[in-house]
Amino acid sequence: MSGEKYPFGIKGLVGRGGLLSGGGGVGGMYVGDWRVFTPKIDYEKCTKCWLCVAYCPEAALSKGEEGPQLDPRFCKGCGVCANECPVKAIEMVRE
């Protein structure tokens, strides 16, 4: 695969989602306008297992000192983070 045929490389194809992109502002589209639900994080319940960060398809969650930090520009409100949280510290709420 040459740079000319695929000008954005693998990061451009994968975007911010998944573990391949590395997250933290690499490529991706702003999908926050699509959202109907948004994750609400209960930091008292959060055990910082980081499964929500690992499974977020848009890499909208990142590791923070008190727990996962949401970048709402990249969150499409899919609820994967809430479904993967083993202690149910994330609840999807209607905006």
C-alpha cells in the first residue's frame, strides 16, 4: 500500500475507534451531533478497569485521574461503554 493510493494510511482508515488508532486525538470524525444518548459516569462506582476505554468504537473515552474522561465530540451515544462496564458505573442518559 503506497502513500499515494491510501493517503491517510491505516490510521485514516481506522479513525479514532478501536485499539489500532491509539486514541488521543488521532484522526476520526466528529460524530457527537449524531448522539441521542450520552454516557453518565459514576466515579464513585468506577474501578478504573478501563474496559470502557478499550471497547469504545470511536475512542471517545480516555484514561483520566478520577476515571474515564469523555470527549463528547467523538461520542455517538452507542452505549458500548455502558454495556461493557462490569460494575455498571456508566449509564446512558437521553440528552
